[in-house]
Amino acid sequence: MSVRSAGIKIKNTYMAYTKKDIYDLELIDRLKENYKATIELLGEDPLREGLLKTPERIAKAMLFNTQGYGQDAVAIINSAKFKEDISEMIVVKDIELYSMCEHHLLPFFGKAHIAYIPSCWITGLSKIARVVDVFSRRLQVQERLTTEILGALKEALNPIGVAVVIEAKHLCMMMRGVQKQNSVTTTSAFFGEFEKVPTRSEFLKLISADLS
């Protein structure tokens, strides 16, 4: 079920849970005009039936794809932060991510593997995935995305160690430029205990293993 009012779309209502996508109508209108002009400059007719609503669709899609600018990763972790006497490695792997290359505004997508060793604080597992979303929903480069995820976990949890590995495919390499469709870019960042070879090796072995 979907309800629309004053630019607010409300959907997936179930008992007390409501998901909302809130649009700034003035910003949508400004973006629409820019995208309409872009379509025209590319040689198309923005008033053609198939393109008539495209500028608005692009505007909403871009606002969704960059919503991370309005979110605070550390605050998200702190919203589900618990004291526990745990000092073992916690690994969340194969977290899907979708981001936008800041150089060409083309998508890159893949998965993140994250681990941390608590000192006294742990967080909800879903919050780790949310942190990935916060930073990936911005104009990005994969290298910075990797270190920003690590930095947020380090700041919020003060852990003994943090590890982040991202594997991604970039459409700016696949559709244009060198046009290498099968290339995968891997980036990593390590802090604390994960800077030691045995701990880092254990983490890399765990994210490579099929435990099913």
C-alpha cells in the first residue's frame, strides 16, 4: 500500500513500523530542470512521452543514492551499543553495497567484509550493514569508502582492532574507458590487532571460507 502527500511517500506499513521516503520538493524541482536540460543537450527531446517524467525520476534516484550525506554512522552504531565482556573476533561478511563513483557518476557495486575485536562494547549486527550504507550512499571512491567505514567503527566502539575489505566492480571501467567487464577492485584497511599478521590472516581466511 502506498500513500502520497506533499512529496512524502509512505509504504510498507506494518503495525507500528512505517518506512518513509521524504523528498525536498524545491530541490526535486531544481534537479528536474537540470536533468531536463542535460537530456536536451545530449540530443534528445525531453518532452517525448518516454522521457517526460525521466528528469523527476533521475532527481529522486540521485537523492536516494546520496542519502548518506544526511546520516551519521557513529550515531547509528551508538543507537545499539552494548557492554559485553567479549574479546573474540566478530565478522560480518558479504554485505552488499552500491555506490556512485565521484569521477563519472557511474555506479560501483560489490560486497564488504568487516570484522572487529571488542574492548568492552559491541553493536547490533545490522548496524554494521547500516554503516556501509551510510558511506556508500555518497559520491565515493572505493579507497575512501573503505577507510571511512573503519573510522566510524573505531570511533564508536573503541575496539582492539577493526578490519574492512571491499570487493567491487566499477561501471566506469566496464562501460567506458578500458571497458574491462570482469575486473574486480579490492581495497582493505586494518587497525589495531588486525595489523598483526596472524590476526589479519585469520580474518582473511574466514571471509574466504564457505562455512555452509
